[in-house]
Amino acid sequence: MLLCLCSVGVAHAYEDQITLGVGAGYAYGVSDSPPNHAALFDLSVSAGLSAEFSLRTRLSYGLFPASEPVHALLLGGELLYLVDVVEFVPYVGLGLDGFGRLSAGATELDAATHLVLGVDYLVSRDLTLGIDLRPHLVFTDVKRRPVVIALVASAIWMFDQ
């Protein structure tokens, strides 16, 4: 009976958090012309907007190895909807990206949009391990390489705002 009279504090989740993440993974560029496979390295920063929504920005580097390797740089932002279920936090989101590619001295810039599907595992209040899948629709390069799919595993440090 006494427990019912105790005041419960307000729960704060992602709305009070800023995160910094580093990740590595794999990218596949859907195209008839190689190279299609890439090693991917990722840096992300996010800010919680509410218990359900977060805004994240990413800087990614991909190396498509070949006799003439392609270096890709992606800068993107995404709005995430989080389902906080204690230790595992699945999320979905949408984003916009700018792609830059360098190969054999030629530079290309493209714009893309993407969907993100992921899940985070909260190791502690300060550290999260995550994995996400992002299919990018490159709408300025639809004829040659219309889709780039990225799979990234990340370590994410969380800080109070």
C-alpha cells in the first residue's frame, strides 16, 4: 500500500541524449558495371527530439576496390522513429543524402534518399551497440547505379544534453 503512495519520477529516454557513433560495414551498389562491393566506415551524431523521434546525421566513406578503385563519401541526415522496449530499441526512418564519388580522377556528385531499418542494444546507459540497413535510392544516377544498399554495425556512446 505504501508503494502506491510513492511518487514515480518521469522517465526520460532519447529526448535527453546526444549520441556519437562509429561503425563499419558493407555496401553494395546495384549496377551492371563493377565495382559493386565496398567496405564502409561510418561516423554518426544524433540528437533526441522526443521519446519516439531522433534526428541523426551521418558521414560515411566507402571503398569499392577494383583495378580503378572508387572512393565514395556520403553525407546524410535522417529522422528516426524509435520503439524503446528496454534493452532492444528497433527503429525506422527516412533520410536525404549527398553522394560524392572519385575514380580515376573523375568526380561525381549525386543526391539520394533512403529508408533506414535498425535495432540498438543498450549495453548500458552510456553505450549502445547497433546494426542498421539503409537502401539508398540515388535519384540523380538512376540509369547507372540507382540503388546502394548499406549494412552497418556500430558502437554508439550516449551523452546527456
